[in-house]
Amino acid sequence: GENVEQHPSTLSVQEGDSAVIKCTYSDSASNYFPWYKQELGKGPQLIIDIRSNVGEKKDQRIAVTLNKTAKHFSLHITETQPEDSAVYFCAVGGSGGSYIPTFGRGTSLIVHP
Amino acid sequence: DVKVTQSSRYLVKRTGEKVFLECVQDMDHENMFWYRQDPGLGLRLIYFSYDVKMKEKGDIPEGYSVSREKKERFSLILESASTNQTSMYLCASHRGPGNTIYFGEGSWLTVV
């Protein structure tokens, strides 16, 4: 089955800095790569996703890049703010028509004011 | 606005009690999931269902069962709760492979 590795497990930055979280996956047939943000006491919420026919996608301060050859994708947050502090999960879905997405273990992002 | 609703947010149960966690989605999704979330272990799949009355075991099904009698509702059952089942439980749903997964707000279960 699919295997997803997410790094780093914790990331501490100063407000205004950029943050980058990286995920690698194993199944080259995978074609859907979402990122979720989970705030304290809440369920994960989709923040951005990318499909395998696209190399990069941006939405204001967040962007996702995908390198299908190397089988990795990354979340980039620019001009971080304290409200960006949360746990971020990457996921991989759609491989071989599988109904079950595979999640990374999460990255705890702390943005210091 | 799409919604996955977990009716019980915080529960405290005694060891040996039967526990029901309910999840309802309003998006007409075929696929529903129950995950368990523990610090450092990420999201672990307990069970999923791809249709009414259909269910498949996930990675950690021991000690749990599920019920899906209606398309919109997926219930997680702890037949005899144990302290090692203290955790946060997340319900999720999606339309099919390669589609957005929507999560509920989570149910915090403490077994004493």
C-alpha cells in the first residue's frame, strides 16, 4: 500500500518567516495530494490540494508544489502569522482507485509573535 | 456549507461500558471513515464504509465495530470500553477516490 512520510514533525518560526513542510510518497500512481490544517480541539480542514497534472498551486500565502518524478510534495506558507499555528497533515489519495487516503503523521507549526 | 457532524464532542465513560459515537454527513457521500487520533501517531483508520451496510476494517479495528444503516450516518461502537481507547475520534467522508475528504470536529472520549 501507499506509504507517506512527513517532515518535520515540529517546526518553530518567527512571525513573518516562511515555513515549508515536505511529504514523500511511495506509489507513483497516486494522483491527489491535499493538505489539512488542524487547530486545537477541532477536526482537520482542507487548506489546499493539488492533482498530478499540476506542478504548483497557490492560494494567497499558501502554496503547494509537486514533484512527481521524485514523489514528493511540499506546503509553503509565506509571511507566517500566529494564527497559522496548528498541526498540518499531508495526504495522498486516488492511487489505483483506492477509497482510502493515506495521511502523514502531521507537523506541529508554532509561529512566535 | 458542507458538514460532517459528530454529535458527541466530549464523553467520559467507565471501563466495560458500551459506547456509541455517531456521525452524520449532509453531502450524500458514499464513503465514510472513522479515525483515531493520538499524539505522535497521526490519524489511524479504524473502519470505513463505501456503501450502506458495507464496511471494511482499517488498520486498528480491534475492540471496535461500526454500523451504517443509512447513507448519511456512520456509527462507531465500542462494545466494552477500555482505558486504552481513551482518544480523539474523527469521522470523515468523501465522494470517491481523488476527492476532498471532509472531517467532523472530533469526539474526545475518556474511559475511566
